[in-house]
Amino acid sequence: MDFNVKKLASDAGVFFTRAMQFTEEKLGQAEKTELDPHLENLITRADGTKNWTEKILRQTEVLLQPNPSARIEEFIYDKLDKKLPSRMTNAELLGQYMLDAAKEFGPGTPYGSTLIIVGEYQVRLGGAEREFLQTSATSFLTPLRNFLEGDWRTISKERRLLENRRLDLDICKARVKKAKQAEAKSAAAPDFQETRPRNYVLSASASALLSEEVDKAEHELRVAQTEFDRQAEVTRLLLEGISSTHLNHLRCLQDFAEAQATYFAQCHHYMHELQRELSRHDNAVGAPNSSAAVCPSPVSSAFLSGPTPPGAAVTSSSSGQKPSTLAMEQTPFPVTGTRKAKVLYDYDAHDVSELSLLADELITVYTVPGMDPDWLVGERGNEKGKVPVTYLELLS
């Protein structure tokens, strides 16, 4: 118990001495040891890394989860080291509501059957969003949190220790300075007024004590300088590791961008599929005014909008022959530049003007004046037809 009390008193004395040194430095009444310029630059760079990492992390969390209550819940579960309960995404919840409504209205009715189609695609969109959130949390958010809660805490601890070592060093420097000033003052004005031998003995004893005090202060200064240099080297090595942190965050950022690209590509793919499903559904049920629907298919009914060649007969809509089919079979395409393309997904042609595709195959594509920008002309051997751009990866 006595040891603990003595240690507590000693620590309190050290803390008070450091506080006095720090205050005097701020007031300009004490000298301050400056750090190496390289170390100062490393500290500035590390502070910038920490500040911007915090901002990027917080804003990414807002982007991925706009609901503040949900973010607080995730934070609490993370701190308690418990698994977060599974939660449906907004798109999945909307899709489930649509499917439940279709059951009540009747899946055989036009409205009910349309609700089923849209609801199923909303569930798919929600699944893609869930996968994107999980991928982003694992590949991007977690490394940023690990840096702030792990590496940065270690760096901050060593920097605080370096600051304490610097204060101790400056305190020792001040002590040496004061001890030498006292010794010089004693040597410059000795007390020889008294002629009794006792006074000479006291004067010699005081000089010896001052000399011993100077030696002790210089020894403490050497020890403090050694500890400061050692701690500065440790801190410098940790701060130089920020470059490795930047490389790691760079890889994580690339993974996040790739996850975003994949997610938005899936959403785009699902939306095009949904519009085609709705178009086929309207044609099947014979819905009135389907051409004036709120979300019509972006695919133009006529593949080419250019002038009809001389001699080409224009068939009326009642004849059953689509203008796009005639254009595909009879109109020579003015090629504006061919490219190779890789097929990303399987695609089934909806009419004779389109070309069916198989995933991972290579085809030749080109465009023609006046065509829909969402489509290209694709060729595979002797086969030729329209192909959707969203199903392709154009190769250079």
C-alpha cells in the first residue's frame, strides 16, 4: 500500500511538472525542443489521413444507410459484438407488399398480374442492394474502421508518449541551466567577509553541493535525451507506415467502386428486363392504352427511322408484318464502324429482328444512322439482328 501511495505521489509530481513546463512554453517563458522537420511532416500527413478517413467513413455510412436510427442500431450491435438481425431492404419490402397485394386483388386480373411482375423485380433489386451493402461493408468500411480503431490509436499513444518525453527533456534542460547559473553565481561572489574557519567550511560545502547538483542534472538530461531520441524513432517508424495505409485504402476504394459498378449494372439489367416483361404482358392481356403506359419500353417499334428505300412497300399495321422486321430483312445497313463485343448475359430474341445471345460469346456489332442508342446491330456468322447494349461489353 505504501508503494502505491508513493508511486501515485511521484506520478502526480511528474504530471504537475510537465503541466508547468507546457504552460510556460505556451506563455513564451520556457524554451521548447522542436521536432525534426521530417517527423513534423509525417505528423501533419498522419493527421490529414485520420481526419479525411473519418469524413469518408461517416459519409459512406450515410450513403449506404440513410436512416440514422438504423445506423445507431448497427453501431450498438457492433460495440456489443453481436450479430445484427437480418433486415429487409426497402426494395425487398416494397416487392413483398406488391406480391401480397396481388394475392388479394387476384393474380388473374391485369392489375394483380402486373403487381406480381413488378414485385418480383423489386425483390431482385433489393437482393442486389443487400449484396452491395454487404460487399461494401466488408471491403471498404471495415478496413477504414480498423485503421481508426487500431493503427491510429497506437500512433496516438506513441505520439502522446513522445510529447511527454519532450517535456521531460525540456524540464531537464531547464534544471541544468538553473544549476549552472547557481554554481556560477556562487563562484563569482564567495562569502569571505567572515574570517572564522567555520564559514570557509560552509562555503566549500555549498560549492560541493552545487557542483553535485549540476552533475545530477546533466546525468538526468542525458537520460532524458536518450529516451526522447528512442521514442522519436519509434514514432517515426509508425508514421511512415501511413504510406502502407494509403495503399491498402487504395485497394479498398477500388473494390468499393467495382461493387458500385456491379450493383448499378444489375439494377440497369433488371429494369430493362422489367420493361420488356411489362411490354409482353400488355400485349398478352390486351391492356387498353398500353402504348400510353406510364413506364413504356424504351425500345422503339421501328428499328430504323431513316427514309424508306425506293420501291420498298410499307405494310400497314393490320397486315401483321412489323415495320422493324421489314427494315431488318430488306434495308441495307450503312455500317458506321464495327467492333467486337463480349456478351454479358443470355438474351432471347423477342422477334425476328433481334439476335439471341449466349453469355461469354464474342460477336461483331455496329450502329447505323437513326437507330435507337440502346441497341446495336449484332452479327454472328451468317446471323444478324438487333442486340441490347446493356447485355454487351464493348471491346477495343
